[in-house]
Amino acid sequence: MELLCHQPRRTTSVLWPEDIDRRLNILVRAAAAAGERTSRAELLAALVAAVDVEPEQVAALLHHYRRLPADTLASDETRDDLPAVRTPGPRRVASP
């Protein structure tokens, strides 16, 4: 049986508020706290796959998001209870 998570990949570009981007990082850290090794891409895929394709539910989700106050995710900045995770890619070298 082929698993959905092993199907060919497709690149996408997402433009969204900075606080949403930080929330995605927090969710990756939450997964790490639960013992899961994951990536931002895999977590986004899991979230998309989890949503039922019911027009009214999708519309309600959008309406809820569009009414969130700008400071809704402000508490994410202080999540010291979650482990830090290293993101893939080149590392910055400290200047001597």
C-alpha cells in the first residue's frame, strides 16, 4: 500500500502574515515536544489532509480566521515550554 506522505512532492509558495509563519514554527516545536520529528511542510500537509471537504465547514474556517484580532497569536512568542528545533538548510557561520 502506497502512503499519501510518500507520493511525489509539489512545491508551493505561500504568502501569509508573519504571526501565522511563527505559529507554524510553534506547531513544529509542539510536535517535537510530543516526540515527533517533522518539518513545516509535513505539518502543513497533515493539517490540509485533516480538514473535511465540506463547503460550509471550510467557509466557517475562513470566516473564523478573517475575524481574528491581530494579537491573537501574540502568546506564541513566549512558548519557552517547547523545545527548539533546527530547521534544515545551510547554517549561518558565526563571525570571528
